[in-house]
Amino acid sequence: MKHYNVVEKFISINGEGQRSGELAVFIRLAKCNLRCNYCDTMWANEENAPVTAMTKEDIYNYILDTKVKNITLTGGEPLLDREVKDLIEYIVKDKSLFLEIETNGSIDLNLFRSDAKNLSFTMDYKGPSSEMEKFMFIKNFETISHKDTVKFVVGDYNDLLKAKEIMEKYDLMNRCSVYFSSVYKKIELDEIVEFMKKFNLNGVRLQLQMHKFIWGNKQGV
């Protein structure tokens, strides 16, 4: 029987994405294939990270017990394990739930897609300042869905310029939700707003990591 290595499970508000501000159940899986220089969950990626082995049934039953309808599957990088597709399909069979997958942009999303209306992907694009841009799976932009979100993680002005280039090349603002997400305390928020004004970026949203403004860099929130 397949077990998934869960490093955290908790209820909080969704701090990012289309459902920010709403209650959500977070399931955080261990391990990541990237090492972004601003990573705030590096502890979950280490070999000695404390994990709880849970089956898909265990995870689903935990979700049901919370009585919260939004689920965020995150990491680490939750799509590193191909068998997570079984977990995804098991959860979205329950049409009363809505599952959001937070992924770092390096994995082919087509391997995990389904026709379920209650499934969406929030995919990062790690800009040049992350030192991980070379690992981005660019073909994801060709198949991005209207249900999905592309989150450009920006730490400086060059990251903003790269985001604009990609948005225009793939017409993202007409195909999915697009967010600028600032690296916490690395770029002034008004700089992002001025960039949006300068280039008339209708359809782009500035996203603040709400949970960090409430609790700071804490686990389990």
C-alpha cells in the first residue's frame, strides 16, 4: 500500500492564490528538487525532516474530520512523486472538496491533470533572483488552464521584467490567473505596483503572503 511522507498537516487561511483569505487544510509533503535562495520551508526538504507516513485514505479521512472544504497540497514539491496522482484523484472524487496543488514550476503538469472541476494548479515561476530559473518547465505555459494560477515569485526588478516577457509571450493574462508574489522583505511592494502601472498590466494581481503578515515565518500556519 502506497504511503506519502507528510511533514505537516494543519488548518489555516489560504495566504496565497485565488482563494486567499479562505480557510484551507494544508497537506505538506516532504522533499523538493529545487533550492531557492529564499526558501521558507527548507526544513521540509532535508533528509532528516520528521515525516508521518499516510495513505491516501488516511489523508482523505483527516480532511473530512476538519470539515474544511479547501485543500492545499504543497511541499517541498508535492509532484515529485508520480504516485501523488492517485492521491489527487482520490480527493477530487469528492465533489464537495476543492483541491489546489502548489507546485514550483519545474514539473510537467500534464502528468497530473484531470477533467475534475474541483482541481487547480498554482504554479510558480522562479525568476532570475531565485537562482533556480533554469529548472523551470516552460512547456507548462503552453497548456495552462483557465482554472490555474501562474505565480511569478519576484525578488527584484529583473524578476518583474522576466515575468512581463513570459506573460506576453504566452498571453497568460487571457488564459489563467496571474499573480506577482513578492519575496518576503526582498522587494518594496510599491516598486511592484509602479511596475504594474508603468506597463499597464491589467489582469495581474499583486499578492501578499497573508500568513506571513499575520504570523511571520512560522510553521503550521
